[in-house]
Amino acid sequence: MTLQELVDEIGQQPSWEANGKRAPHKPLTLLFALGQAMQGNRMIRYEKAEPRLIQLLDRFGPPRGIQHPEQPVWRLRSYRGAPTSFWRLDGDLKGIEGAGGNPRLGLMRERVSFGLSESAWDVICGQAGSAYLIAVQLAEEIVPTTLQYSLLEAVGIDAPAELSLPAAAETTVASRPSLAVVFRQRVTSTRLLRDPAFSRKVLDAYETACAICDISPRLSSQRFGLEAAHIRWAQAGGSDEIPNGLCLCKMHHVALDYGALKIDETMRVRVSSRLDPSTESLEMFGRFEGREIRLPKCNSSHPNEEMLRWHATEVFKP
């Protein structure tokens, strides 16, 4: 397997969302295995990995009562009936597949180890910089920018001291490259194409103040610390239109993306019951429970209720 073949095969996997619902289970599992491979562990016992996979899904996946990490581990072995070249399951697989193609959890725990195939492992071991860029691309397709570093850190992936690129790519990009540009020379997903004017339009609509806490810090004449947050993430088909945006300070932006808070359909802040009850958390988040957010003067720029419902279902942690 070549680097190009590895990247292309990962890129051919289905979208990480379906019918408007987030479905990051496969890329999260692949990212975990990639992190293990970069630390020298090609194969991992499923039983040992299961608690960490559940933690990843709880933290970066959609809120679900019960997580089933055994399903993506099992399903990554093939796509549309054909075996995938980058994935490997070891152990006695006979009789594991049950109803609906889902694996029997008890047998997965007893028998199965999983990870990258030997050919994919050879690519990763030989090109650490390229492996890192694959990880970055996966992270970009799973979570928004605010969470990407935390996700890579959670799976144990750090940027190499020297990020080396294939020789053919070195003349293609002058700064930190997109994996799509470097290796495929094509756009991997139109869902991630962004309107560069989105941030300016959202901040202008909210008069450059956080919609939750009203902060509008300024150094001389320059405002700072405010960002345009997507309500429905670009990774899930969210648009770059003002009704899908909120002007938030950095802290409240991260909290929104983590699911620590949401905006309900009455345009009021709701805070997750899982948030720790420390004095600092209550000051930063808890005191805004039930408070109506700052809204744009133009009604057509107000947050879209459909986008708010998506966030409440797919991101917010009740």
C-alpha cells in the first residue's frame, strides 16, 4: 500500500453524518487506531480499548444514552462488501456477526484485536509527518476547529518535530497544508468549504459582542476575543449564513461546541447538568442559565430554530 492509496481509501469511506445526525464513530475509531500506531501499537485488544473508545464517543460524539464502540471496530473491516485494505481484525471471527450485521459484544471482548493492517502500518511508520496530516484531516471532519487540538491530544497524536511532506507536495503549498491539497489534489468534501466572510457578517450582526455574556473587549480601537460560532457544524452540513451563527467569546464558543450549553427555541441559555458546580464554572456559565441571549436587531438574522434543534440533539449534553 502506498501513501496515496491509504489516503484515497480513507477518503472513500461514507460521510461521517447521516440524515442530519452526526455519525463520527468510524473516524473516531480510526483516529484512535492511528494514534496507537504512531505510538508503536499496531493491534489493540478490543476489551482493553473499549473504555477509551467509549470516553472518546462520550466526549466528541453525539449525546447517546449507550455507546457501542464495537460496531465501528467491526464495520471498518469492509465497505460495500469489499474488504478495506487499511483495517485488520485478528482472532476467531466466526459467529461474531449477529442481527443487522452488528457484532456480538461478548465475543468481541473475548476474541478480537483490531488496528491498522500491516501495509497501512508500514506507511505510517515510514512517514510520520504524513500520518500526522491524515490525523489532522480526520479531526477536521469530525469536530469544529475549537475541539480539534483536544481530539488529537485525546488519542495521543502530537505534531512531529519536523513536519516532512512528500517531495511532490512541497511545491504545492507554502504554509501548513491541507491533506486534501497535498495528497489528493482535490476537495475531499464540499461540506467543509467555508465562506470567508461568515465571521465578519456574524460579528457585525451581533454588534461585536458575545451573545451570552455581552463582553466586547477592546485594545485601543481593536476588538479581540470574539468568534463566529456555527450552531450546526460545517462538518454536519451547517451553512455559513448568519442564522446559523452566533457571536461568542472564545470561552462560550468552546462551551457551545463541547455541548456544555445550548440556546433553546426561546433564545435562552441552557446549561448542561453535567457541568461541574465549582464557583468558577457557575460564574462563567451557570449564572447565564435561563438568560435570553443578545439578538441581532434584524429578525431575519436571529438564530434559526431548526439549527438550534440540531445542536440540542446532536451536541448538547443534557
